[in-house]
Amino acid sequence: MQNAMSRFSTKPKWFRLSTYLVLIYLTYALLIGVVTPAVLKAKLPNIVKENTGRDAAVENIAINPFLLKIEVTNFVIYPNIHFSNESEDNAVIQNQENHFFSVGNVSLDVGFWQSLFTFTPAVESLTIDEPFVSIARLSESEDTQIFNFSDILTHVEKRSTKAPEEPNDTSEGQIPRITLRDFALNEGRVVIEDKVTNTLLDYPELSVDLQDLDTHALISSSSVIKVRVLSQKVS
């Protein structure tokens, strides 16, 4: 090992610098492209569980360290088992495998060079494929109504009461500027069910397209907004 280091130190300066750069580059690729996705995949369900009280799962998280592109595949938040008393003939819930919330694929493309030159976080594109959410009113009494997300609100409220109060800082209340060039939501689905009145609303194949978004500016006339609802079922 010592002989190898001695031989390396005798190499030309350009060779040593090139070797250092290659090692730094490979280390960066390993950390961002392999280690970080594995850590996120392992930690994300626990983070969701801690903040919502719900079980969650994600099939895969991939990061391209060269294109700075992030992809999340098949992210699911499951319903509360105490509220999961759906009938077997409910085809809408069965088709989504009894998920409370799920996303087929999320693709985020970060604009690194634009962010670097403008000193503003820039996102080239954000695409969300096959998002699904099921909202249901389960029961009603004289003074309370129970929804399939009531346990999440209760969990968040308990966490907020346990957390120490921090003094309000008005200087930190401003929304940071973030630009988004292209946003697309494809094949979305929203299911709204009222078990009290036995009503079911199903909004499948929802699509939204947005361009040139800026958190510090209103949507200009050049921005394009398209919302498409292809079908609707009411029962």
C-alpha cells in the first residue's frame, strides 16, 4: 500500500488531479444514486407513520445523479384498519386495493443550472401519474361526523400538543420563490363516498397540465391550465 502511494505521488500533477476528480465523481454518484434512494425507501414509510399514524409503502425510489431526476414508484398510504369495513361488492374500493391514497409514479426533474445561475430553486418538470384518493364519511351523530381521515387529524392534533411551542417569526412567514416549468397530473382518480346517505361519487381519468409557475407571481396569460374530466359516475 505504501509503495502504491509512493508511485502515485511520483505521477504527473495532471494525472493525480484527474484521479482525485474521478474519485470525487464516483463517490458523488454512489451516494446520490445508490445510498440516498435506499435510505429514503427505508425511511419514508416510517416518516409517514410518525406524522399520520398510517401504514405506508413505496415500491421504489430512484435518483439519477447526473440528470438530477427523482422518481418514486407506487407510493401507498393504507386506510385505518378500524375504518376498513368496506363491503365486498364495492368494486371502486376493490379496484384500488383498498388504498386511502396512492400514486403510481412521481417524476421530478430539477433544473440545476437554472437554479445555480438565478439563485432560485427551479424545477424543470413535475409529473404525477395515477394518483388516487378515497374520501368517505363513515358515520354521523348529533355533534360529530367521522370520516376515513379523522384518525389522521386526531394524530396530528396530538403531535402538535406535544411539540414545544416556538415563537412566531414573521420574517420566516414568506413563501420562498420556486419556479416550475411544467406540471402534469395524469390519470388521477378521486372517490367520494357517503355511507350515511349511501352515495358514491367516482371521478376517474383526471388530468391537469400547468406551465410556467412561480410562487411569487400570479399565473400570467401565457400560462396554460388544462383540467380534463373524462367520465363521472354517481350512484
